Amino acid sequence: MRRGARLLLLLRPYTLLFVTNIVATLVASVMDGATFVLLIPFLRALFGQQALPATGTSGVEDVLAKIAGPFLAAGAPELALRNVVLVLLGALVLKNVAQYAAAVSSVAIEEGVVRDLRVRLFRHLQTLPLGFFQRTKGGQLLARVVSDTDQVKTAITAALASLLRNVSLIVVYVAILLGLSWRLTLIAIVAAPVLALIIRPMIARVRRRSREQADERGELTSLVAEMVASIKLVRAYVAEAFEAERFQRLADRYRRRVLRAQRWSTLTSPVSEIFAGLVVVLIFSYGTHLALGASATLRPEVFVAFIAVALRLMSPVKAVAQYPTIMAGAVAAADRVFEVLDLPPDEGDRPGEIPAAFRERIEYRRVSFSYDGTEAAVLRDVDLEVRRGQVVAIVGPSGAGKTTLVDLLPRFYEPTSGGILIDGVPITRFTRASLRALLGIVSQETVLLNDTVFANVAYGRSDFTLEQVRAAARAANADEFIAQLPEGYDTLLGERGTRLSGGQRQRIAIARALLRDPPVLILDEATSALDAESERLVQEAIDRLMAHRTVLVIAHRLTTVRHADLIVVLSEGRIVERGTHDALFAAGGVYRRLHDMQFRV
């Protein structure tokens, strides 16, 4: 579908408001033209003549005579002049009321369209595969959701508040000019296509430059977002000057892109104005010939009105000439939004999927996986069975594929080959929402929102009470430190929970999992990188969380998995050993080497 058509489809929910806008715009345009038409009877009455002559009138005067002839021509010249002024004031009032209605409806439509597009884009982002977010800069996504959707508003504004108004003004003015003098109007009409041919090459350049400008704006946003997220790293490595220089380079590059786009965008205005000025000069020259001399065919007051309308016509013609360049920038931003919207969704329920349930076992059957399906395999022919109530530990050297193995269970990724089953049913037959409702996930990198403690523990649900949240926090060894925060459970944690220590963040995450009471628990190195006291408190909370649940635990510290029912050892994407701690330690294989490396004195 063409880009312009896709933009117009965004207006569909606002059809009635759009029609109202068109009607108000047309009324305002007609009244604007009427104020200039009234110059003719005004000038005639001002100089003591009959406001509307009985014979030899132009087409415009004929229409005016039919509508308000008796009122304008009644009585003495002074009375006629007063009547003309009253009609003029009435036309001005009606014109401005209609313009106000058009402006308000235009803003309502454009803001509604931008809101709808933002929400649609935000919802679609949540359906895209995780790989998309790993290869796309967060700042670029932020720019598309916020800046680019706002740029699309320019297209709506141009189409409604500018193009529609100015096109209707041009139609009204041209109709008036034709009624006053078709010969002079012909000069203006013949010149219009010439102006379009002159401006067309400029528009193509503006479109290219606007896309480049939008991409650079996304890079700027990305760098700022990255710097804010890693401010401690920046200061730890005294890299402030380095980051400032990076930003300076990007800002300079963005400035150059903007200048290139604006040079061509701005050029359309003086070109169209100069061209319109030349047309007016031609009209003046030919009009003087028609209005003066013995063979004059155009009365002076009609010629004055024609010139006034012709000069007034320059403004909407200039605006319409600029419309393609304005649209070029908006379409470039829309392209970036539609690029994301056109990506095929990966999430969402599909026909035939059923609610998930877990009673007996989870099975991995010959599961292999590689990112994007083209890179080297991260997992190779993994077979694993986890029975209900078991604690299964997954260990191995860094890069062995431990996290990838557990990420396949909630369908964050899909296996390249093989399958995962719950109670003999492939997990691809379950709805994602019901499948993930079975799982509680606590990872090393705890994600907390810039919200209250209560909102972070109850994340994603609005039906939990404070007492339920506090009970989960007590079980997670978190209630005590939460009570010491300035506003308790109503304390804002700041972005990424920066007000809390690593151990406190982990306990909030455990409370979050406890609150949902999932039958299956995934722990991804949840106690790594903690001091001894924090690890003790977190481990106590984890022990409570693990009780009566099926647990998959990724462990870096082998002391935390000594009592697991089954230990699985991964190496280079394969399961190379499995068994209890004692059996694996006695076997003297990979597990024994990992153990000896950790506890070597």
C-alpha cells in the first residue's frame, strides 16, 4: 500500500470530525472570498455611485446582486455604504467562527491520529521477537515511538489545516477571479503547472534528506539513552570527555543533515513567491490595458478587486507549493514507523492454541538452537526430562548455553530443531500467556521500574492487595528493609531501582515471583555478584520460593546446587554429564573440574 494511502487510513476513526472540518473550512474560505468581493460595492458606494450597477456587471456582481442586491443598493449612498460595511462585518465574523471550528477539529484529529499510531506501534513492539530488540538500539525505538510519530502529525496537519484550507481558498479565489475577468485569470492558471515543474526536483531532495535527518535523530537519542543507563561506568572510567566528544560528533552530523534538508525545503518558499510575483506583474500589465483608455472593458473598481484577490491568492498558492516539501519530512518519519509496524509479529495467540497446564513433567527432545538460524548452534541435540517437584541445576562454563536452554521454555525463542513438551504436549500448542503464567523467573539482572515498591512487586497485575504484597515481601526477606524506606511500599525506586542495593533488588524480584505462586521456577544465577550477607538473605528467600515447586536453576556457585535432585552439565551446547553432586564429583569429569577450580586454595 502506498505511503500516502496508509496515512489517510489513519483518519478513518475520525470521519465525522473530518467532514465537520471540511465543511467549516469551506465556509471560512467562501466568507474570506466574500470579504474581497464586497470591495466592489464598497468602493462604488464610497465614491457616491450606486453600490451595484444595473448593467454591465461582472459574473461576481450578478451573484452578489441576487443574494444581497436590494440590501446593498437601498437608499442614499450613505445608507448603502453602511449596509455594505454591515455585510462585510457579518462575513468576517462568520469566517472567523468557521476558521476556529476548523482549527479545533484539526487539532483534535491530528492528536488523535498520533495517539492511535503511538499506541499501535507500542503494542506491536511487544509482539516482536527478542532478537529484534537485541539488534536494534533502544534510542532508535524511542525516537520512532515519540519523535517520528509526532512528525507524522505534520502530514495530518498539512493535509487538514493547511492543504485543505488553502486548496479551498484557491478554488474560491479562482472562481471569483473568473467572475471578475476570465482573461486575467487565464494568465494565473497557465502559470500554475510551470511552478509545479520547477519545484518537483526540490521535493525529491527534501524527501531523501529528511530520511537521513530522522535516522541521525534516532542515533542522537540512542547515545543519550545509553549514557544515562551507564552513567556509573562513564564516571568510573573518567570517560565524560570521551562521551561528550562522541555526542559532539553526532550532534554535528545531525546539524549537517538538518541543514541539507532545510536548504531545499526552505528554497521552495522564495521560488514560489518570486514566481507568483512575476505572475502578478503580468496581471498588472495586462489589467491596466483592460481598465484604462478609450477601449477599456474592465471598470476600475472591478480591477482593484481583482488585484486584491490576486494578491490574496499568492499566500495559499505559496502554502500549497510548500506542501510536498512538508509532506516529504513527514513521510520520511512515517516510513520509519511503518518499517516497524510491517515486521511480522512473533508473540500473540494463534488459532488452535490451548491453555497450558503442568502436572507431571517437562521434556526437551533433541533441542537445537541458533540465533537467527544462521549462526553457530548454541544448543545441540539436548535431551532433558524434569519431573514435577524436582530441582534441576544447570551448570557449565561461560557460554555453554545455560541461559538459552531455560529461555526456550517460556518461548522467548523457538528451537531451531527438536521440541519442548509439557505432559507430552508441545509447548507451541499452548497460548504464550498461559504458558508463562506457569513460570516464575528470577535472574541475575533484576529489572525494576521507576515506580513504587508495591507496583514493582505486583507488576503486571492490579488485583493484589497490600497485605498480599507484604506477605510475599516477608517471605522474600524484603519487608524489613522496605519498611525503612521513606514512604514504605509507596516509595519510588527510581529508574532500574537505583535506590536499592543488589541484594535488595533481588529480594524484590523474589517477592514478585512468590506473589504469583507459579508451579515452575527458573532461577538464573540469582545469587551471583552478591556479598555474603546479601547472599544469605537472598538464599533464604530462594529456599522458601523453591519449596513445593519444580525448579530449573542456573548456578555459577556450585555450593548452591549441591542438594539438587539432578545436576546437568552443559559444555559447548551439549549435555555432557548429568547426575547428583556426589555422583558427578566422583566421576571426575567436567563437573569435578569446575568444582576444583572454584574451591582451589
